[in-house]
Amino acid sequence: MANENPEVSAYKQKVLLVEDDPNLGLLLQDYLQLKGKYDVVLAQDGVEGLEQFTSSRYDICILDVMMPKKDGFTLGKEIRKINPDVPIIFATAKSMIEDKSEAFNLGGDDYITKPFRIEELLLRITALLKRSSNNGKNAGAPQQDKFEIGDYQFDYTAQVIKRDELQQKVSTKEAELLRLLCLKKNNVLTREEALLSIWHDDNYFNGRSMDVFLSKLRKYLKDDPKVEILNVHGKGYKLIVN
């Protein structure tokens, strides 16, 4: 009688792993199940990955990019249409900044370059799941998620910028960056703070990716002359609302 419902305490977070290399896929699956205590479902191409995703609920997805039948970027885009909130990590041998920018523009939450240490992947999974859990369930420490930006209304949770009857859906990374700017409104958000808070690493490639998102945010907010995102030389950025 000590535990009448053991299934509650035995719940394992579910990972969808899509990897076309069978040896690497099985290695990652075994490691994440053993060390991470996750329930890992392995799919070997993008088509099978989409079938698996639509047939069950997953807490996080890890997608190889270069796969037969359906590549990881296409799969990630389709997953985002079904579930805008599930964390997605792209894993690939591609390391060009254009590839990383595409990954984040599609709504990816993280990007890891092959070859990588399995321990690093586990750390990234753990961090993303913790952040996802805090955003969705931590009622004890509520965070501000609605902001007025001049004529715009920004809903961080819904990932939407509104102005009159117009709505602009934004990606996860765009929403996180705009929220940081809003919290620092009319003050400097340092480049390092933004990179470490959102990407957990202030390296060159992440910095270039952030520049892409800043350009897109400026475009979304361009119709209100009272609103401006400034570059502060040598420091970071400032959201100005007059």
C-alpha cells in the first residue's frame, strides 16, 4: 500500500531521436536511456520521424539534418506546425553559419555539430527540458510574459507580436530575445548576457545567429517610429520606446 500508483513516480520524459546512422542512433539511444533515464524512441529517417511524432507525445526532439526521404530541417518545420512548444535540437556535420541560422529560423532551440561528445548532448537535453518545464509549470515563480512596446503588444508565451488587427508569429529564439530586450527596456542588454541566457554559449557562431534574429525583430517593429532596437557599440543592444 506504500505506492498505489507507481506509474506516476515512474514517468520518464520522452525523447524522439531521428538519426539515419543506425550505429550512432543505437549508441545515443542506449546512452540517453541509461544515463539520462529518458524514454527514447529512435527513428531512422525524416518520414518515420514524423510518423512517430504524430503518434505519441514527446518532451523533446533530436533531429539529424542530413537524412534520406525527409531532411531534418523539413521535419523540424513540420513538427513546429504541429507543436510550437516542443524543444528541438538539430544535430549535423554542417557547421556553416547559414546552416545554424536556418536551424534557429525554423524554430530550433539548439544546434550541436558532429562529431560531438554524448555527454554534451545529454547536458543540452537536460538544460532544455529544465527550461521548458520552468516556462510551462513553475507557477511558484511567475515571470512577466506580456509587454507593451509602443503600439505593439508582445505575448511571450504565445510567441506573438500584435499591432491593431495584425499578428506576427515569432520563433522561440526571437521570443526569448525580445523578452530580454523588453525586461531591459531603455537600458543596455549586453551581448554576453543575451548569448549565455538564450544559447548558453557566447561564441562567434551564436553571435552571428543572434544578429539574424535582431534584424528580424527590427523588421517586425518597424511600423512604430517610437520603437527602435539600437546597437550600443562594444556593449550590446537597447530597446528604445519613446
